[in-house]
Amino acid sequence: MTFKIYTDGSCHGNPGPGGWAFIVLKEDLIQFQESGSMKNTTNNQMELSAAIKGIEYILKSNTDSNIKLFTDSKYVIDGINSWIHGWKKNNWKTASRQPVKNIELWQQLDDLVKRVTIEWVWVKGHSGEVMNEKVDQLANSAALRGVS
């Protein structure tokens, strides 16, 4: 079974109040969507949280799944597809020997992706892609909830 997950993170100020969201599709029909907020966070933390929460949702009831995860975050795409390999070799340090930012989230994501078959797909943000626009609205609404 292949699931599509659209994810997005949003932050009003960086750092500031932020939101994450994901939408799960099965056979191109929306199965589930969820969002959440934090009062003091960064956009990158929200992008990572959206991916983590989406994968966790699938793993709750579908242990043998393929996932196609869509994100407009180059940070997430580049991090999970290339940077993470060097970070792990360097004991979670960057090439300049600095600690990896958001290490707890990266380690959590790394643990999750070992349990599924996943294809990471970058989509250009605000380009009119319907599901990406929808998940962006959910993440922004969640970030605004974090403001109050």
C-alpha cells in the first residue's frame, strides 16, 4: 500500500510561533489531516515536525507501507537525502565540526525512515500545487493558533 503525505511547516517570526501540518492520501483521496503548533520555534523545526508526525501517523496502523512524502522544504530534502549521512559519520556534527541543529528531530526522523520505504519529493512552495497549498494553509493556521 502506498500512501502520499503532504507536509509543511510555518513560522511567524523565526524563531516565533509556528505550526506544522500533514495530509495523508491513499489512492489520491484524503484519509487524514492533522496540524499542531508551538509558541517558540523555527520554520525548520516545524518542517521536520510535519514530516515526523506524518510518518508516525502511517506507522501507527500500517507497518508494511510505502510512503511518498511531499515537502517544499529543501532543508528536509537535502538533510535526509544527503547531509544526514555525513552527520552520522561525524557523530552528529556538521562538516565544520559544529553540532547539528535540531539534532533531536533529525535523529527521530532518521529512526522513523528505517521502518518504512519512503520516497522524498520536493515541490516548489506556492506554485499552485493543490495539496501543497492546502497543507500550507493548515500549517499557517496552526502557527496563528500558537500566537494566542
